[in-house]
Amino acid sequence: PQAALAMAAKRGTDEMRDRVVLGEFGVRNVHTTDFPGNYPGYEDAWDQRRFEEGFRVDVIREEEGTLEFDMVGIDAAIANAFRRILLAEVPTMAVEKVFVYNNTSIVQDEILAHRLGLIPIRADPRLFEYRNQGDEEGTEIDTLQFQLKIKCSRNPQAAKESSDPNELYFNHKVYSKHMTWVPLGNQTDLFPDADFRPVHDDILIALLRPGQEIDVLMHCVKGIDHAKFSPVATASYRLLPDITLLQPVEDEAAEMLQKCFSPGVIEIQDIKG
């Protein structure tokens, strides 16, 4: 009997340390205890070898702009730390300075600069150094330069009765695809195969009407201290569900239980009819 009690206690302790339990009146077992003596017979002190043996990362889905992965063997607090690192500590390249040579659009210079700053740039930040504070002029090792020069004009061949701006005007929509990379110094030699450009070509920057134009020069730098430097639009985490049935569920109750979950979560087995 004592051995059975010890085994039951160990199973209860293992579940307490390995599972976050969603109970009727709250969530249990969410706290981290990386020091010994919390539970009888359970070694909870931090040990790097044991952590490495129990930790793994499984990539579930990897697509253009989306990465989903499971981290197995860590507490929710560590998973949240990864989320916060992705949001705030991973450097990227983004527009820091905008030199406005001409802007006769309805968008004020400050708003235009802000919109340009939030356009994600496809460039590996590991290829560049951080720009020194106070430096006004960028160099080939710390700056990417883009130009946006566009002017709206009337379409002389548009139908007179038309009211569609897409037919009446040329270049009346300014998109991120109109941003062109202007190499600085010897960047053409440093990056012969480079394709520095906005991540998305269809980001609308401004609307123009005939005679209005935008002529700006942008300096992109490496950084982390602003939302525009965040490499992700959304980074979130959730706990992996582990459903345990406390007793057999049969017949109509089994079919009803299956309908309560998404397809593929609950499987019904046909046993002896």
C-alpha cells in the first residue's frame, strides 16, 4: 500500500509540474519553481543537462510571413519571454530619416515620414552596423538609401464621361513599390546580388491628383528602439491543449463530445459495434 501511495503521489507531482490544468474555477500549476524542496521526492532545481534533454522545438508551419512552432519542455513564462524578444529585441532595417525635396500632396511632411518609417524593408540587418548616434550622413556600412519620386498627371485618352480615378489619372496612387534603392558608396560592389526593397509592394502611401508630386530621399538604419524596427506584426503564444477523458464516453454521448471540438481533435473508435 505504501508503494502504491508513493506512486500515486509521484504521478500527482509529475502532473503538477508538467501540466497546466484548466479547472472549473481557474487555472492551476502555472507557477515556475526552479529551486529544490517544493515537493517531497521531486527534484525541481535548475539543471542545464536535464533541461536540454527535455527541451525541443518543433516547426509546425513555415510560410512567407508566418512561422508556427511548438516549444516543448519550458514554462509559459519562458515562452512569453521569447514572444517579447521577437517583438522588441530583434533588430531590423527601417526608415529613420526622410529628406523631403518636394511634397505637394495632401499628406503633410511629418505624416508622410511616419508612414514611410512603418514600411517593412526586406534587408538582412546582419549585413549592416548600427549607426553612431549624432551621425547625420550615412555610410555604406550602416545605411540603406531609398528614393520616392513620383508625379500625378491626367490621362489625355480617358473617356470624358468617366469618373474613375484609375482611368482619369496616371500615378494617382503612391505605393511602396515606387520606392527604389539608391546605392551608397560602394554598396553595388558590397551587395552585387542584393534585392533591397519593401517587403510588400502594395502598401498605399498617399493619393495624388494632377500636378501634385512627392520627391523624397530616405535613410534606413538598423535599430530596435521603435515599433518600426519590430520584425513581426504579431507575435503570440498559447498553451498546447492536452485533453484527458476521465471515463469512457460511448454511443450518442461520444458523438456529442466529438461535435464540441474542432475536426480531428476527438476520434471515435468502433468497439464491438
